[in-house]
Amino acid sequence: MAAVSSAKIGQKINEWYQNIKRLNVTDAEILRSEIRRDLDVMEEDEQAVLYFQLMEFRHEQMLEYMDLGARKMNKAEYLRSVEGQ
């Protein structure tokens, strides 16, 4: 299998982040799986791996926040906590 370029992975991670910010869990999960598969065959790039790890953290924060049993979702509050604004 041919190596996937780190630039292509970076673009997918950007798309993944957009879905995380929009609280689009289904699309975010799909992209997360695709990116994990692509990382296994990606050309070596430490920056891309670090970027992936950051988005993994953000993804987990989103999932924790989306725990519907805990409380009602408030997108503005979530974005303030994630973005610090």
C-alpha cells in the first residue's frame, strides 16, 4: 500500500476539527476512523501525529460534553470552554 502524504492527513484533520466544533459527532467519528487508518501508512511526520493527538483530545472533550445523560447541550458554552473565549 502506498504511503499517504502528511498534507492529505492534515486536510482530513482540519475537516475533523470543523465537525468537532459543530458538535457533529457522527461525521467526526467517521473521520477519526479514516485518519487512524491513514496514519498507519502515512509518511513519517511528527507534526501531523502531534496534530492528530490534539484533535483526539478535543474529540474526547466533545464526547464528554455531549453526554446527554449529564445535562442539556449548550453549544455556546461548549465553544467557550474549548476555545477559551
